[in-house]
Amino acid sequence: MSNDSTLNQVSVLIVGAGPAGLSAAITLKKADPNVEVVVVDKAAGPGNHNLSGAVLEPGALHKLLDSAVPDWQESDQAKKVLVSKVEKDEVLFLPGKNLSFNIISMIKMAAKMKLGFGQMVHHGDYICSIAQLTSWLSDIAKGMGVEVVHGFAVEDIHYDAATGKATGVKLIDQGLDKHGEKQCNYVAGETIEADIIVIAEGCDGLLAEKFIDKAGLKRQAKQLYSVGVKEMIRVSDEQYAKFGDGHVVHAMGYPIWTPVIGPGMFGGGIMYAMGENRIAVGMIVGLDWHPCDFNPQDALTQFKGHAFVKQFIEGGEVIEAGAKMIPEGGFYAIPRDPATNAVGKSNVLLLGDSAGFVNMCKIKGLHNAIESGIAAGNAICQTLNNTSGTAEQYTTLLTEAGVFAEMETAKNFRQTVAKFGPLQGMPLSVLGKWLPQFDIESDWQELTTARYRLKPSVKFDKDTFTAVAATEHREEEPCHLIIQDETICVEKCLSKFGAPCITFCPAGVYEKIQDQPKAANPSNCLHCKTCQRKCPFDNIRWTVPEGAGGPRYKTM
Amino acid sequence: MSHYIVLVKQVPDVSQITDNAFDPETGNLIRTRLPSVINEHDAQALAFANQMRVLSGDKDTKLICLSMGPPMAEEVLRYSLARCADDVVLLTDRALGGADTVATANPLAYGVRKIVAEKFGGSSDYYIIAGMQSVDGDTAQVPAQLAEELKLPCIAYATEAEFINETFRFTRIISGGSQIVEAKKLPVVVTVAKYEFPVYPTFSRTRRANKSQVSQWTASDINAEYIGVKGSKTRVIRVFPPGKTTRKCQEITDVKELARILVEAASAEVKAQETEAEKKKHYLLPDDRPDKFDRSFEGLEKEAQDYKLLMDIFKEMGIQDLSQIDDAKKEQIVEKADGAYRVKALEDMLDGLKANTPTYSGEVWVCAEHDGTAPNSATFELLGKARDLADSLNVECGVVIAGENIQPMTKDLIAAGADKVYAIEHPLLKEFDPTAYRKAIATTIERHKPQIVLYGATPQGRVLAPMVSYRVQCGLTADCTGLAINDSSRKGQIACLFQTRPALGGNVMATICTKDSGCQMATARPGVMQALTKDYSRKGQIINEQVELTEEDVSLRIIKTEMGTGEVNFDAEVIISGGKGLQDRTNFENKIKSLMSAISGKTGAAVELGASRTAVEQGFAERIHQVGQTGTAVGPKLYVAMGISGAIQHMIGVANTEVIVAINTDPNAPIFKSADYYIIGDVNQIVPKLVQEIQAAE
């Protein structure tokens, strides 16, 4: 057998084969074809852990591909992935379960006046599946000589405080049984050494948070989150024709926000035409919700039952589903090196959702993820001989690309809404960019004993939801969801809140077994990490399971 | 120093199958709609082989993976390289495509020969390890047929390997138990039934695998005998979606009524999987049909309709003899058929009408399986079917039985429908040894030339049938759920066995016919065919067969046989399953076992304990009892689910059950939508009452 040890050393290691990481790989490889670039991802295959709406602003993608792939617009994959452009852009306000008002003209007016929420205009954007987009980018990257390896879960980063540089990452140990004992097939997690490490794991990244901690990066404001639950529904020919290709709907109000009597949650519903008689229906809810018995899937059920939505999807079949968090803290929640203000430190960069580049006024982060990948790829190429300065150069290029400027227009948006509630907060958010930065509580601290008024009578069928998400883990591996102190669940949580994790986990991972809330079904986990951010006692930690576990999204 | 050759196959990921994965017109799977993955059983075989290498402590051995498939199948070889393979070979060539199991096993065997010659230096010290079957074909035939081509012993359904005194001992599954065996000499083919410790890829190996060149051998490199469509011994006639089982979803409120349902379901005769229509339509040979133009026994509905239309046109035109039809008449017929067929097709059909002689001749046989004292129930079921087929064909129905001291069993076989019993009595046939049995059965078949031979799709039948069929050079269809005599007149095929079986994990049904063979062979699932009531007044003939066997013909040394113990018998007629609703292990065992003993006590049915995944995760039962997509798929007569919510992943695993009964406290439990009968209530209160009512039931 040949010596494999050199294969555990790479020049540039990118953790996470999503849009951000792959954009970085493509840009770098284009700029310098001789650089060794390896992308590792925990999912079983390309796009398997990527979920979004998605409506994509074309700018960043064009910038990436125009330079890297000649005639990309003519390729079959481009035609397949970029389903269509938005032709009919509706923003609805739903006051109750039957009525709806189209407020797109108001949004368009806001856009003309350059008000924050005017950015909600989507006309001309691409409608696409991020899982397919990612899969395509993966093929492009591989074609250019980037190594994309799937099924490897990174557990930790080796950070040398003396030099301020990271030296590599550690993969997780595999082949342990439920009790953590070594099975006959046990293999210790390898260490991969790298000159430059790009962290592009997505929202609430395990490695990102560990690095932020170890390297002393700081956020000016806490990171805040939303969770999106989404179903891909196949509808009849008539229904789809009526809805129409190129049609996107964003809805506010019912069932998560109604005036005066509440509930007063942040977020909204979406409906996107995905071609082939498919409509993507989703519900995004800010994690700062109050009711302890709230489940975003219940809101999705009510949204699907709204007269406007129902007409298009009634009788349709849910062919795929999934859930994922969105980082919504915005500009002030971007982790930075206090010394240099860099998004990262020295030879480590934070990209995309790992950094929190979501513009909440647009409810979009995909374009910034790609933009950050382009910046990272160029910065790395420019600093290969001096990797101590990569993060700073990356941050400079991000500024030049206008990512921060765009983020600033939406700064305070989510915080304003969180602080003042949607009724006052939405209008106030217009002033958000002129307000000074202010901090609010973490999402998990917002839970109260209040009840969700619009709870559907039938329990949401989470089993089918996870089945169509095609999620799977080896069932004998140690549980990757850690309840830090089980006594808190019984003594404090159960009596007060009734263990909300059991209700809100979209995969039904948590269950009460003999009066003890437990992570009873870890193999159903969708890797959304909502539990880690919404447990009212901050008592759950999401750790990474064996590689290749988790959902297998195809068109989400 | 033993080497290893592991056979791996790329398959569509049937676990991710969706409705739109099938072409609505043809029923064919649209392969691009599903991701391609390594066959799960082969992944286990790879881990098994790797573990053997670890156990042997020998580091200088080679582990080589061999696959056959399109160029994209090199992905599964990279998968293997990333884990533990030292070298890989892909047989890929257009000429190899469209192959059945014979035309797959044959080139693979030639590939093995080439590997041994070129990479092992001709050494015979090696093992061939394969998954027990592929998840898309489910036939389990290729490894056994490969063994037969290479004249090697085959140890099927291994679950464990031990390394004792420098030799491997294998635990293998046999009907109703397990057995520890070792091969008398190497090489040997081992198929792996279940091995749950996957071998993990490493980062460095994965990178190296992605960079390495996979060696590809073409048809001319291996120069195999049977390849592609041409070398195949079977052909697929049609593919169609399986009939959807509709559940009754009836709520029961009275425990007494529930008790009655359970007893009735547990003691029901057999599952009637064949449709009534299939049973009623009793085949007649063309010469026995009242109307000589009658072609209502076509295997394809479309053909039958076309001929029906032709018959009507003949009547209208007053045609009584084919010689009356000249070119002008043909034009006329085509016109009347109104687009149903053109002249060329009509001429084919007219030629078909001339075909009246059955394509095959000889008796219809069943290969009996027994435990030394009595034939198993599958044998009697097959005999019921064979009797029916033989009557259709106007031939005799025979049974071939091999073993030691088998004479006492012959009268039961005659009573169950056999006209003739071919008894191969030999002390070396005392225990089932695939090589010795293959020789005994194949010799007898070659001597008497039956036209059909049926085997039970049991652990024994699924090894023996492929070896025998390969030896006598005829086609074999595995795991049939439907067997009927039909014609394919336009192809000149009269009175052929149309063999229908599920494929792709039960997601499609395929009808298959034998081709280029002297005999048609099939294995049939136990519990599908209907046994006849035994009639001991029936007369039959016992023919004692002499087959020369020596110790050399016995390939395996049997170390130990254990019946019933250790393994879970999911072939049981009744499975009582529990979920998390049963709260804890003690209660789980109490409730399930009391109901199990009540039902088996009352009906005598074999009863097994099952569990949902959550129940297993909570430690209520061992993993081996887990029913469902990631556990074992079962198909008993009666499945009782207590405190199980009915997640789709669980229900997929019980889809083939005859009667599903659910007990749950939650009135909205999804399981009620996929149960035949359900009762809303607490298991703790219902089960004790139910046990009483069952005992009191009539």
C-alpha cells in the first residue's frame, strides 16, 4: 500500500460543500489551477444538506460563472437548475384564514423610495433549488480539478493560540456503539492539516462556533435565528397552470402574526413555482417565538389551509420536505477578529451562513454566500505566500464587493422587530439603518408559557415529513444530540413548558419516555439545529454524527 | 495467506423510490430519477471480507473488488477503494448489457479467473465474498451460479466469520435456524446475509481512490461464454406496478370481536396472493380448445385482445381456414381492424395461429425440501401449483426428493398431488450440502428431462436452484409470486411458464419467460401458492434414483446446527410487535409475550416478537427484532402493532402482511390508516382482556 500520509495534508481545505464553499473553490482554482483545493462535506452526496427557498439574485452567480465557465448559460445543467425567472412576484398580507391582500405595489413603492423592506422585490431573480444548484456547482468545481469529498464530518479545529493560526481539523471518530464503546470497525478521526481553512458549514456551524470561541472572535450582537420548514408539493395540471411558472408568493400575517390578538411572531410563508407541477410551500418563523407549544410545522399546516394557498395545493402530494435554520442577526452579528475586524482570523475564513451574511430585508443570503466565496477564493490566491493575512484580505474584498454595505441597509431589521414586535417593529425597521446598534435577548430566552392560539386540531405527521426528507443515520451510533443536564428537563422544563423540544423539533427527534424527555430518535435528525437554539434552558447541544448521516435532499 | 475477491454491484437507491420514478406508460424504472449507490448487501460483504482479513492477522493479502456494469459503475469501485480494497476491476462493455443472472455470473466468473491468474499468481488460496442478493434484482442467483461455473462450493447467507486454527468458520442462516460450517477446501464462494459493522472510508484513501484509474476489462478481455441479452436464459415479458393493497381501516370497539379476528387471521389457510381471475382461467392447450383460432391464453393482455379482434373479423368474413387468406383478404382484415395492426403484424399473428405444438415437453416437477422427517410446507404449496400446471399441460406431476431415509415422506407427497416421486436416497445427502445436492438433483433432471422444475424460495432453494439450473443450462426466475401457463403465439411460444415476481424491493412486478433452455425453472415464495388437501387414496409411483456420490462431492464440513434458537423467525405466521407506547422493557415483554402465547396456544401458529425502531432504541427489545425499513421487512398472515404510531418507515416493512391489527391510545395515530382493524385504547387494559377472550374463543 502506498504511503497515504501526505494525503492528509492539503493547501486549502474548505469545510462545507455548499454554495459559499464551492464558490470559493471554483474562484480559487480558476485564479490558480495549481493550488490544491479540497472541499469536505458531512452529507452523503452533493446538495444533500442544502435547503432554501430559493429565489436567487443573479448577480453573484453570474459573476462567479462568467469568469470560471465559458458559455455556462448554454449548458443543460444551467437550464435544468435555474428553473425560471421570477415573472409574477406577489407579496401578500394574510389577516385571517380566508382573506389576503396583495401588497406588492406598496413594496415596490418602498423600493422606489429606497426603504429597507423595498428590497423584497424579486422580479427577474432565479427560482431554483439550492440542493440542485449546489450539486451543479460541485460538478463544475470537480471539472476544474477541485477535490470534493463527501461523507466526512469535521468535529474540531486545531488552533494554535501562540501563532494565531489554525493548523488543521479533526474528523469525528467512527464505529462507536450507542454507549460510546469501540466496535470492531472503529476508526479514530483523522487529522487533516491545511495551510488555509475555509469554514463554510452553513448556519450555526459546529466548527465555526468552536473557532469563534477558540480564536476569540467577537459579535457585536447575538446571532438570532429563524427556522424554515418546507414541503415540495406535486399538484394537478390545472392547479399548476393556475399558479403559473415563474410565480413566487411571499406572505406575511396569518397564521403567525395577526394584529392585536396575536400571535406576534416574525416570519412568513412562501410559495414558489418549481416546474414539473411542483410548488414549494414553506414557513419561516423567527426563533424568538413565545408560545411553548408552538411548532413551525403547525404554522405551515395553517398556511396550507389558507384559502389563497389551498386552491393551488389541495389534494397535492408532498414529495420532499425538510427544515433548516437561517442566521438573521445581520450586520452586527457577524463574528469578527477584534484586532483586525476580519471575518475570520489569519489563515481561517468564515463564509456564507457560517458568518451570517443574510440580508433580512431581502430574506436572502444565497447571493452573499456566493459573493463571500468569490472574495475568499481571490483573497486566498493573493495571499498564498503569506497566509497570516488571508482573513484580512478576504474582509477587504468583501467590503469591495459591497457585501457589508448591503448588510448595513438591513442592520437592526430583525432586532427592531424582535424588540418592538411585528406591529411596531416592521415600520420602525425602516428607520433601522439609522438607529444605533442595540442588543436583545437570545432566541431561547424568549419562550414563555403562552399557548399558540391557532394550533391545528390534528398533530403534524412528522414521520412522513422525515421520510420524504430521506434522512438516515446509522442507528447504533452514539446519540449526537446531547441533553447536558437531564434533571433540568424533568424538574424545570416539563412542568413549566412541557418540554417544547418534543413539539418544535421538525423531525420528532425528542420524545418523552417514562416521563423523561429524551433525544429518542436521533436517526431522524434533519441537522436543522433548532433544538440547540430554542431549548428554553439552553440545555441541548448538537454535535456532528458519523459522516454521510442526515437528510438527502434532492430538490429542496 | 488468503486473498479476497469481493463482488460489488451498483444499484438504484430503492430506499428513495418515489411514484414518479416509474414511466407511467411502460412501468419501467426511470433510472436517472434515483441516485445510484452500492448495493447495501455488497457494502456489507466488503466489510465482512475486510473483517476476515483483520481476523486472519495477515497483512500481505490482497482484497480485490470486481464489478460488472456501465462505466458509471466505477463509482462503487471507488467506494470500495476508499474503504479497504487494494485493487478493483470493472467489466464494462455494451456487449455485456441486458444480461440476466446467467449472463452476469458467467462473465464475472471469467473475470475471477483472470484476476486469479494475473493478480494472485494462480493461487487457489482465496475467498469470493458477495452480498446475498442485489436490492434491485433480489434474485440471489449470481453468486451461486458463479460458484457453479467455477465449480466451487458456496456458503450462502453467512452472518459471521470466526478464525479458528488458521481456518475460517462461517455461521450461516438455514431454514429455521443457523449452522456453523467450514469449507473443506479453498477457494469458496461466501454470500453475506447480514453484517452490521460497516467499514468506514478514510479521508486519505478517499482522495487516493478519486485520483486513481479504475481498470476496465471489456468482453474481449475476458472472453466469456454467455454474455448480454444473447447469453441470457430468461427474458422480461412485461413490467407493471404491483396491485396496491387496500387496508380495511375498520375500528373495533369490542375486545371479544378483536379476539375473534386475531384467531381467524392467525389460523387462516394461506394467503391468496394470486388473483381470482388468474385462478379461474384454466389453461387449455391449443388442440384442446373448442375454437382452433382461440388465442385467449396469451401471456400479454394486448396480444389476447388483438387475437380476439381477429377471431371476430374471421367470423364476420366467414374465414374458417388460414389457407383462405390471400393478400386481398389481408388488406380487408387490416381495414376492419381499424388501426389495431398492419399487414406485417397481421402476418406474424397468422403465423402464430399455425403454432399449436407446446414449446416444451416433459413433466412438471417440484424439488422437495425437508428436515429429515417431513417435507416443509413450501414443498406442499409448490406441489399444489405443479399439479395445476401439469393438468393444464396434460402431463404428469413429479417430485424429486434427495436425502437419507426419505421413503417415509413419499406417501405424503403423493397424497399432496404428485404422480411420481423420484427418490434419491444416499447417506451423503443426510445434511444439505449444496454441491452434493446439486449433483444429485441435476443428474436426475438430466435423466428425466422435465419441462418445469419449481423450488421453494427458501435459504436452501435459493442456493440449490441457481446451481442446478446453471448446471443443466436453463433459465431460472427467483422468488415468483405468480406462475401460469400461457402462450406467446406471435413468437411461436406455446404453453410456456409465465413467471411473475416482484423486483426493485417490491416496487414493480415483472413477468419473465425462460429462453434458450430445455427446462423452465423458478423458485416461488413460501406462503404464496395453495397446497392441496392431502388425499391418501391417491395413487402414485415411486422411482428410486441412483446417483453416484463420494465424499469428494461433499464440499462443506458442518460443525454445528442450531434450530430455532438465537435467530429471530420473521417467517412466522404471526408477528406481535410493540412500540414506545409500551413504556418499558418489562411491560413490553409482558404484554407481547402474553398475547403471543395466547395466539400460538389457541391456533398453533408460529408467533414471533417484533419491535418498532423507537422501542429498540429505548432498549425494550434487541435490534434483531426491529421491523421496518431499517430493520427487517416482514409479511406474516397477521401483524399486531401495539403502541406503534405507524411511521411510514415502519409500515413499509409490513406492507406484505395479510392482516394488520393496531392497538393505540391516540385516536389520530397514523397506523390506523394503514391497518385492517384497530382499537383505540390502552394496551395495558386491552391485552389482558384480549388474552382471556382469545382463550375463550371458539
